[in-house]
Amino acid sequence: MLPSTAEISLREGLVESHEVPMDQTSHIRFSFQSSSLPPLTCHPLGIIQNTLFASSTDVGAEASSSSSPHLKEAALLSSVPLRAFEAASTLLRSTTNPCWSWSEETTRGPRATVDTQKNIGSMSDKSIHENLSNYTVNPKINRVGNNLSVGAMRMKKVKARRKVREPRFCFKTMSEVDVLDDGYKWRKYGQKVVKNTQHPRSYYRCTQDNCRVKKRVERLAEDPRMVITTYEGRHAHSPSHDEDDQSQPLSMRSQLSTSFFW
DNA sequence: CGTGTTTGACCGGCGC
DNA sequence: GCGCCGGTCAAACACG
């Protein structure tokens, strides 16, 4: 079975060629046709997290001072994060590979409190996407009680502020293992059996300090071979493999982390 | 002993 | 107001 390919024009003069992996263990290959850079490979989950959530500031800041041509290219690309996101999205949508599908939320804003709690395991891809993209401000979030103490009111305000919605997307893949290696290190903090499903939902948090990214992992009710991974938040750091390389020069580290950015 | 997992309790939002 | 339910906490536990 040959990999499906797609070419997406990220911006004028730069075309990427992608190969979508045929199983959940292989990686997407990026080749920059209009540059002399060698092809890059990375795991789709890593791509999506870094592409979807990468801002031009955090990727670009390191990259601009880096001697790594890949990171400089990444900085260039990250100046058009939406296009890059569209590219990755289009690629994964267009593939006929049955192992991969995803649904995403492209807008950012205050977190809703209703739809986030729906059982996506029993939802279709379409309804998952609709739910994710239909989040709106819940007016109750900003309401503070009239007869609360100042301290309590402050707590309420803190809570309201914390209700800022993190970007999230869910990703469905056919896999025997529940937790796919996406390059980041996770700690499990809960497991719950949700209604009308036989399989429990697991909750994970990124182990990195000051990183509040979470993910949920569950099996699709209708098809237990499918794993639904829902990410919430955006990593403010490189994947955990790189931690061992902190003693190395920046340029070296940049090169090592390149495959996770692009 | 440090780190990660398990699991019952608890909390808060939502619908009725 | 109350009950349901998803999400989180944290103590106990397992393991290297």
C-alpha cells in the first residue's frame, strides 16, 4: 500500500510535498521543493500540535537566532500559521488512509462549559467538529454573586479567568495501543467510565513544568479499534526527548528539535 | 525512594 | 433545588 501524497502551496514560491503514513506508527514526510533543505519527517501528532498551536513568536524567536536552516524555514512558515495549519489539516483530511482522521477547532476564545463535556465517543466526526467549532462564551462564567465576600469574589474572578478556553482538537486513529507516542511526556491523572461506553476515558497532563496541556484518550464506542485523542492547550516547549540535550549549544538543540516543529 | 498509576471522593456545570 | 455526569484531586499503591 503506497502512501497518499498531497501538495499544498503554503505561500508563493514554497510548495510542500507530504506523504501520509499508512499506519499510526510511521511519520509524515515533508519535502521542501523550492528550497535546498533535505526532507523532514515527524509524527502526525507532533506535527499537529506544533503546527496548529505554534505561534510565530515562540517558534520564530528561537529560530531567527538559530543557525539551523530548518528552523529558519520554520520561522518563515510560522509567520503564516493559519496556512500551515490548513496545509496539515487538508493533508490529513484528504487522505484515504482509514487509520487517520481528525477534527479540529480553529478559533480561540473563552471556554464553553456545555459542549466540552459531551461524550465525543458516541459522536460522529461531523458532530465532534460542529461541537468544537461552536464554542461560545457562556455568560454565566463572568457572573459574580452579589453577596460574596471580597475573597470569595476574588476566587470567583480567578476561576472565571481560568475558564479561558485552550485551543483543542481531537484526533482519531486506528491503534491497538491507547496512548500514541506523540513526542511529549504525559502523566495520567484520572480515569473515568463515561456513560454509554464500555471503555474508560483516561486523562493526561503534560509533565513539563508550567505546561498546562492536557489530553483525553478513549476508545470509540462503535468501533473499539479506534482511539480518540483529544488535546487541549498548547505546549510551550519542545517534545520531552529534547530535555536530555539542554547542555548542548542552542544551534545543536534547534536541529535536534527540528523534526518536531516541521 | 522517587516516579507514575489507580481509584474513590469530591466539585461544579447543566438540565429538569 | 436536586440529581446526573464529566472532570479533577489526592491518598494509596505499584514498580524500578
